[in-house]
Amino acid sequence: MATQGTQEIAEEAARVAVGILGGTGDEGRGLARRLAMAGNRVIIGSRDAGRAAGAAATCGSPPQVTGAVNEEAARAADVVIVAVPWEGHADLLTRLASALEGKIVIDCVNPMAFDSHGAYPIPVPEGSAAQQAAAVLSGSTVVGAFHHVSAPLLLDPDVSELDMDVLVLGDDRHATDLVQALAERIPGVRGVYAGRLRNCGQVEALTCNLVSVNRRYKAHAGLRVTDI
Amino acid sequence: MATQGTQEIAEEAARVAVGILGGTGDEGRGLARRLAMAGNRVIIGSRDAGRAAGAAATCGSPPQVTGAVNEEAARAADVVIVAVPWEGHADLLTRLASALEGKIVIDCVNPMAFDSHGAYPIPVPEGSAAQQAAAVLSGSTVVGAFHHVSAPLLLDPDVSELDMDVLVLGDDRHATDLVQALAERIPGVRGVYAGRLRNCGQVEALTCNLVSVNRRYKAHAGLRVTDI
């Protein structure tokens, strides 16, 4: 597919309805809040429709932000963000495969665990959560993004701009362009193409390093890519 | 070990003699050049003493920068940077284990390969090159650092400052503090603690993503950590 112009893709990103699977968690609610503030229609998904509606009320309100069970959120959206815990990731996506068919699916899941020494990555047979999603969702276009965005910053009403780049990975140029443009609807954020899906594992795992940075420096660390 | 003051550790970093194994490659020569410019004594190591001396002449000159075979470079230095190709990494370190005993060893090796789609990480049984080094060098203190520093920028005489953070990983606080201070001897660079050695694999592999960034944006990309 030919690359669209920057203005054209930004307009497309402004029009998409965004579903967020596992949208009642902090990361999901934070992204819902920021994308709704930017003007996008957002459907928060959850296993429980009542909890989804409750989360929608905390980060915007109907009709712009609504809640639904995950499958309905997937069907109602143009672009779907997967923000569920790593446990159950494959199961949920397998179950929603037909609802997600033909859509762009943004995986922001970080397979990681904690022990007394802090965070460490969980090995994924497929190479990464995003590659697992792509393996399960053969009818969708999977993009990896939003792995390092701090939920507390997304949810903080005193934070008007986020000082970070969002690394976007995928094998389809239109999809990565669109997700970069979607990320850039959050003030301060720049969407940066950072490679094919096969290079998503280390981007997911790098979240463990940011956890270490946050502990050492008492921060909500993000990344910027220099020289671009 | 108690954490030293910032000034004290900076002074210690100024005094160390730095050996660079595989120092005739672009990355090794680039680091040799910048550390010598900062005032450190540098010993470039190579399999071939003549090639090491030749490299020394291109990035400083005796007595501040000298060349030697790898084993001599290891013995003569206080801190040793491993900048060899991934192939042969384990063999070289196994052979030099006694020469490296009691020293801080900085591993900056990125296990990666290329095909028609670009760069991709090579899985390492120990988890990362740095963890492999630690497994082989039981008498040394291994630190991971300098993975993302662009050799062309290090070697470019028109580049006076590098716009990037160096992520430093390790399990010994004095060693990571010293390597952060050593990195900061290069103008523009900030040394950032980024976790224990077990979280080094994704930092090494992330070099593949920077290769993708460089291709897409025609850049020499680096990273900055925000909010610290």
C-alpha cells in the first residue's frame, strides 16, 4: 500500500473509533482518557459490562467514551488496543479472533513478572506478545505500540503533555503510520517507527528496565529517540 | 559496598586505564578516541599487535593510546571494554579469564544478525552477551553498557557532543556507578542505571530497533530517558 501523506493519515487517526480490551486497568483507562481528550471515540472493553461502563465514566463519558464487554468493544471499534494482563492474552484474542477480523490491533502488553530483585521478562514462545497476537489473529493487522507509556502520567490531571516517544512496530506500512498518528494525538508524544514485529520482544521486555529506572531515580521514565 | 559521592566516582573514572578488546573495530576505536579525548589512558587490544598499534595511531597516540594483543590490553587496564564481534565472544573471554580477574569488564556486544528484512537478535542461552561474560568470568565484575552508541558519531571529528544516554546494567553498585561516570566523560552523554544484568538481553537486542530507526529516518539514532 502506498504511503499516505502526513496530513491525510492524521485525519484518518482523528476519525477512528478506538476499542480498548482490558480497558478498565490503569494503562487502558489512561489511554482511553487521553484519546478521548484528543477527540476520538473510545469503547472500553472488559469481561464485565458494568465495570466497563464505570471505567468509561472516569475517563470521559458517553457518548464519546462508552463501556462494553470485550467482544462488543472489538466489534464497535475501527482500531483495537489490547491492554489485558499477559496471563490470558492468548485465550482472549483466540476467542475474539472473528470480532477483530479486518481491524488494526495494537498490542501494548508487556510479558513480565516481579520478584525481590524487581521486574524481569517472561519468555514468549512466539517471540513477543505482539507476535503471539499476530499468530492468533490471522485476519487482523497487528501493531506493537504504547509499551512504555506510564499509566500514572496518563491518568494524572496535572500532566498536560507527555515527554516521550511511542515506539511503533509492525509489518504493514499503513497500519504503523496510522498508529504513529494515533499516538501523536496525545500532546507531547511522538510516534516513531521502530521496526518489524519480529523486533517487538525486546521493546516489550525493555519495560523491565524502565521499572528499574523508576525505582532508582523515583521517576516515571519514558524514552526519546535522538537524531530524528 | 557503600555508594560513593558523585565527585569521588567521577575522579575515579578519570584515573582508570581502559582496555578495549576488539578495539580495532569501529565501535572500539570510536570509544577509544572519545575516552582518550577525555583524558583517559587507553589500551587498544587486538589479535594482532601491529593492527592494534595502527588503530591507536588513528585515535590518539602513544603514550596515551597504545595497542597490544588482547591479553596484554586486559592485563594493563583497570577497566576493560569488550567490543568484539558476537562470534568468538565466549571463546575470547574464556581464554582471557585470568587476565581479567578482579577487573570491571564492560560488555557492549550486541548479538544480532541481518537478512533482507534488516537486523534481528540472536538468542543467547545465558540470556544476553553480558550474562554470558559473567558466566565465563567468575572472577570479574561484569557491567553491560555502550550498546547503542553509534560508531560513526564516535569517530566523526565534526561531532563534539553526543546526544544520548548510555544505559548501564549490572549487579554491583560501585561498578555501575563507575561505568556511568566513565560514560559521562564523553561530552553530551549521560550514564543511566537501567537494571540488573538479567535485564541486559533486551537492551542488547534493542540495537536491532535502532537499526530500523536509522534506515527509516536516515539517522544515527540514540536514546534519552525522560523524567530523570
